[in-house]
Amino acid sequence: MTIKQAKSENAFGLYLSDKSTIFIQKNLSPKNYLSILFHELGHFIIDKAKIKPKSEESFAILIEEFSNIFLQNPKLLNFIKQCSKKNET
């Protein structure tokens, strides 16, 4: 999908594999922005891992559940930050 197609189809986000670039529509609520970011990061990961999901729908469900882990557990990000700091020393 190109940027032009994304705009014409009113897509909220877009991952361009040839440029390893993510575009996200402006003026989204923070929760929607984060959800779209996770979705597009998922596309980045499967592209780099050379994985082909069965369908966009199954992929979207997987990514939505993954993002819910962080959205429903805000302390998890703090825990990850603490662990990464410990690994730096």
C-alpha cells in the first residue's frame, strides 16, 4: 500500500517495508495512536522476520491482544525500563 492509497482508503497507519518506515495519521486520540503504532510495529516485525500471517484479520487480532498487555498493565513498561537499566550496568 502506498501513502496515496492509505489516504484514499482512510487507513490510520501504514508500514513501508522498502523504507522500514511507519506512517500514522495525525489527530488520533493517544489510545488510538498507540493501538495503530503497535499494529504497524507488528508489520515491521513480521516483515523483518519474514513471517507471513494467514490473514490481515488474524494478524490484527494477535497485535491487538499484544498491545492490550501494555494498555491494561501500565506498570509493565516501568518494569521493562527498570530491567533494561539493570542490564546496562
